[in-house]
Amino acid sequence: MKDIAVRMTGVPASETLSIAAKVQELKKQGKDVISFTVGEPDFDTPSHIKAAAVEAIEQGFTKYTPGAGIPELRKAVSERIEQDYGLHYDWHQAVVTNGSKQGIYNFFQVVLNPGDEVIIPSPYWVSYPAMVRLAQGKPIFLKTTLKEQFKITPQKLKKAISKRTKIFILNSPSNPTGAFYDPAELEALAEVLEDQNIWILSDDAYAGIVFDGKTFWSIAKYSKKIFQKTFILGTVSKSYAMTGWRVGFVLGPQPKIMEAIEVIQSQSTSGVNSIAQRAALKALTASQDTVKAMVKEFELRRNVALKVISEIPGVRFFTPQGAFYIFADFSSYYGKKYRGQNIKGSIALCEYLLNTGHVALMPGVYFGDDHYLRLSFSLDIQKIETGLERLAQSLKQLE
């Protein structure tokens, strides 16, 4: 008898979390490691949100909640989406999840049958392929390039669609690239998808973190047909610095699918932590000034990081317009050596940088492109400058 189910074949642990664990272990050993790996804001959760959690505890709001979330939070989710996106959802069309990650996982489990194809633009968030495979679906990677600013074209999308295509994933702003689709680009993609029998999964985890005076735009606004195909995945993790609170949400126009998502959650994790839900309620309904201040600081950090990186020979990049990542091409250093160690790809280069410069980045191979490294600028400017200087000095030592 085999011990592990077939569905686990080829499904790795989360690579981003495993590297973060290595960094923490080095820090415990007393190493001064500057880490550009973590995909979360370094800001503390705003005080008014924490106060709401304390109030929930003091009021004894510590019991089970409905599987789909407390009604007042579901209403707040739908109202926030209407205010920010201009899209109307009844509060019953919102399900609160343990982070948007659970929402995505539940969505795949609900709609995918064995062999169904999911189009995933590449580079991609590391968990998409694994979650598709766990639902017995088949990831179809649609490669994008630096020249294209890591955005797919309508022509590429149309060519990738087959009779087995069930879902198209849209992640804007993107993890890991920071790519951001403007309204005209979304309209062009929507024209391809409008008459296709395909669900659109709009992963909007970074929708609140957009730079250069741009405004987030949802593909669901294009037409009634596109609205009926689109499921929005959101979270309070990034915009409100609440990653550890684990509160996300799914919004969708199809009652049967939303009910099925609620059923899966009720039979697996049940409702989200009651105290965290109260905190998320405050985050969504209170003033959004703390979000604006954080985005302003992120934009400043991005600019500082790009200035330093632009001075490193052989590194290619583009300016991200959202999220807090830079996805840069370091492949000109592949094939070089240090004390007999051959740098063969992004994993080897990241290991070298960690060991010699005590600076941690994420290998691009985990995101679908081995030429690149992902750098998170979610740390203060002094650390950004110091860390990138270490990186530059380490690269100089390669022969």
C-alpha cells in the first residue's frame, strides 16, 4: 500500500516559506542577514485595527462564526469592492476565507475536474501550479518577457486557449514582477475572453498597492458577460499589513459556485478566526489614510532600490508599477565562479549571495523563469541600500 496519495505527486512545499525559514535560522545563529525575500509589508498593523481586535476579545467575541464569515464583514467586503472597483455584489456573494490563498484553493477545488486546463501567465506566484495540480487540473504556462513588461498579449492568450481550458488567472499587480495592466490592456484581454466558456480568476491581493498615480481597474468592469465569468480574490494582508491575521475573501457572481466554496470551507477549516474578522472589518470600514501612507513609502523605496540596481553591471529590469517586488534578470552572472563554485542558475546565485554577502533574494526559477531573482523592497531604505551594496560587492567577486 502506498503511503501518499497520487495527487501529491510533484507538489512541493511552498518555496518562498522554506527560504524565509533558512534566513530566520541564520539570524538565530547571529548572522546579520538582510532579507529581500519576504512577501509581506514590514509595517505594523495600524493601531485602530489592533484596537478592534482587543475590543473583540474584551467583548467575548471568541466563539465559532458562520463558515462564510460574519455578515457584517461580508457586507464590508462587498461595499469596499463597490467603492474601490465600481462593481456591485450582494453581500451573500462574498465568502471570507483564511487569506486569499484559501479562497484560490477552494475555487480550484470547486470548479476543476481532472484534466481541466488553467492558463497561468509566467512568471507566476509560486502556489498557483501546486494548487491547480492538487485539484487534478493541468497548469498551462503562458510565458511573458521583460520586453513585454511581463504582461500577456491578447494574441498569446487566444493561442493558449483550448477545448480543455477552464480558468484564466489574472494577477495585477503581479507577484513576482509588479506588472500592472491598465484599462486598455484589460479591455483587449476581455475581448478575447468574452465569448469563451472560461472562468476568470482575478487575484487582486495587491490591488491597493499601485504606484505612479495609477488607479487599479478590474477586468470585471468590461462587460456584463465578463462580470459573470470573473471571481475576485482579495485580502487584507498586503494593503493593511495584516499578513498574520489570515483574512481574505472571494467575490463571485455565480451562486452555485459561491455556495460550493462555502461548503468546502465549512467541511475543512470552518469560519475564519473571529477576532481577526473583527479586525478586518475595521480595516475595510475605517479611513484608508494608512494605506495611502504605506503606498507612498513603498513607492519611495522602489525608487531607491531601482537607482542602486541600475548601477550594477549586467542586471536588467523594468519599473514595477504595483506590489513591492522587483523581478530582475541576473543571468549575466551565470557560468561565473567563486572559489570553484559554479553559478549555474538562480538557486545557485541566491545561495552564493546568502553565504557570501548575507543578503537573501528569491530564485526566479520558483516563479517560472530561472534568469531572474525576485527582490522585495518591503524593508526600510537604509537596509535596502546596505543590502544591495552587499549584493553588488558579492557579484564583483565572481570570476
